[in-house]
Amino acid sequence: MVPARWAVVGLLGALACDAARAGNAPGADDWKYDVVYCKTGPPMRGLIVDRNSDPIKIKCITRKPGKPTLVFDQFVLRRDVARMELLEKADREKMEKRLDGLKREREHLTLQLRLLGPKGKGAPRGEEMIDLREATWPGKVGGKGLGYQSAHFQLVSNARSEVVQLAALHLEQIYAAYARALPPRAPKGKPTTIVLARSVADYRAIARERGLNLFNPAFYDPERNQVVCGSDLERLYDEIEKARARHAALRREIKERKRELQKAYGGKAPAELLAPLVEAGKRMEEIEGRNEGTFVRNRQRLFRLLYHEAFHAYLGTFVYPSREGSLPHWFNEGLAQIFETAIVEVGELRIGHTDSERRVAARAALAKGKLPKLVDLLRSGPKQFVVEHASEHQVSDRYYLASWALAFYLTFDRKVVGTQKLHDYVAALKREVDPVVAFRALVGKPLDEFEKDYHAYLRALRPDGTTGK
């Protein structure tokens, strides 16, 4: 069984569109690439990492004028390769240096965003990394913010530039992943506006203006084609900076106290006198570690919210507009949960691994007989998904768990996402064909037989997305 980070290739092999492949080739510049020609589908362009392995790993690259360079790790089995065109040694070294430079540049940005610092020396200039423009902040209060324009979205935020840069970079990556899994079928759709508030208070102000429930920390507004999301990252950052300043002053005092003790005792200060100073230093390190962990968890949560809501917007705007039919609610939510756990690291994206918490909870529900039956899930609608879908409670909600598990199976094992069969399934539902009958046509087997295979898959599912077959 190919590991999950390779499962994306299995999925992509069944798709007609891949932004990192030749159909959407990099821009006309001096970058040269390794090319892997597959027996089916368009070739992949990028840098082969290990051509002697099986599967072969290639860093596929997408470059568009004025946009961040996107890098996707892809794997292809040797039996599926027709031939390869490899770079000359000098060109390969040049490409390796470029990718290394890109990685280091984004590591700096990620480090800077880790605690929105360090400021000053060594910090990359945002305008050199991402092309941000001045933008008008929405709402009655108004004001100025920063904006970023892309093909499928436009980002507007009143957060500091480092936050907006990282958000723009991550959104470019995740939207590219959306398009790879579900190629746009309505390419003339209007880009979604993503409103990123720098504080929960600013987010609530927008929500109140629209008469919306404030329980949910993010929402998608289909009528306005907007995703609105807020977090307290900047407040946390300010509090952490104050703690850093206090600790810096205390460390200076500790250092001076140690110097005085060493001087008083001829360079051999008693350990019992030094111990409280050492312990104070350790406590500060522990506090700083907890603070950083809190900040990182909140930052990760922010991007998960963005990925989840942005997927709903992408699906409803560019793939299945309501006038043409929609994915059923369970499938829409299941895919959104898959994409919300995508991993974007220093400009590279990984998807296909399982979310451990959901995997464990879904398998436990299945073992206890509490996972909704397949027929009930297929006939479910919005009222079954009563939990606010961007909240943490969805992990423990059985309909959300079932939708995630079934969507994962259909995506990475059955590989139906992005296929004509899926389009036919949506069209059948639009014609009000019975959901069970339409689903049976999608999977090509009786429901009880499919459910048996699906449950066996879920029981065998590993953290990396494999089943050990």
C-alpha cells in the first residue's frame, strides 16, 4: 500500500487537471525542470528527488507571474512511468539551490509568524515575499487594511503584514489543492473574498452587522461570496511580547546576581545559592514554551478554519454552483474536513494523511455501533449537522465523523473525486433521483456490499492513510 502522502498521486492520476503538470506549465522564465512522462495523464514537471526509488519522488512546481511559487511533493510508481527527461548536472544544481533558497525564505517567514517575530534584523520584508496592496476594511466602521488578489480568492485583512503574507501563501497552496482534487467547472466564477479579522472583536462586529450567530469563529456567506474569520493572534502576541520583555529584564538581573555571587566567593559560589537563580531561569523557559505552544495552536486553528470555509466557497463557486446542482451536505462537509487538516510547511503542501483524532473517534463509533448507517448518512441534510461546523465539537459529532470517514474512503481509496461519475451523481441528485439510487450508481455496487467494504477499510485505516494491504 502506498503511504498516504503518496496517495495524492493515486488520486491525481484519476483526475483530468493538475496545476503542477504540463497542462498548466510554469511561466516563461529560465527555470528548467525534470519531466516524468506517465503512461496515462499529462507529464509532471519539477525536480526528481530520488529517481532510483519506487515510487519516484518529484517536487512538482507551479510558477505564475506575480504569484508565489508552489511546490507539491508527488510520488509515482515506476510501473506507471513511461519515460523521464532529466536535467543536466549544472541545471540540477541550479534548481536545487533555488528550491533550497525558497525553502529557507519561507522558513524565515514561518519563524517570523511563529510568534510574529523576531522583528528587525533578519526578518524578510513582506512586500518582497507577497504582493500586498492597500484595501478597504469591510463593515460600517470601515478603515484601511491589506489585500491580496488571486485567481480564486481575494484576501482582505486588517492584521499586521506578516499575518497577511502567511495567510496569502497558505491560501494559494490550499486553493491549488482544491483545484487539483476538483478542477473548476465554472471557471468564470467570481473570486471569493476572504475577510481575515485581526481580532475576535473585529470579527464579531462584522457578524453582528449581518445578524449572525457569534458561536462560530468563522463563516461562509454564500450571498456575498465571502468567508469571514477572526482570531486573537495579535492579542496573544502582544501578551507574549510583554512576558518576553519581563523575562529579558529578569535574565539580566539573574546574570548580574550570579556574577556578584561568584565574585563574593572567589569564583566558587555555593550551589545552594545558585540553585534558586537556575530554577528561575528554568521556570521562564517553561512559561515561554507554553506561551509559544498556545500561540502555535491558535495559529493552526485559524488556518484550519480558513481551509474549511474556503473549501465550501470554492466548491459552491467554481465546481458545483447551486444552479447546476450541489454535492450532498455530508460529502461537502466530509471533504471540507479533509482539506482543513492539510499540512502546509514552508510553501509545500501535504494531504492524504488521516486526522488522528477523527480516525480514532470514527473507528470507536463504528465499533460501538454508533456510526450512522450508510443509508441514513446518504439521506441526511443540514439538520443532521446541528453542530457548528467550524467548531471543535464536529470531531465528536457522529454525522461529522461519518461524513469525514466516507469522504476519505471515496477520495483516497475509491478515487471518485473529480471524475465524471461524481458529476453524474450530482446531476442525478439535481434531478431529485433517490439519494441511495444515485449513490449506488456512483460506486457501482449494491449498498450493503459497499458498506461492508467501507467499514473494513475504516477498521484497517492507519494514521498515515494506508490500510496495510
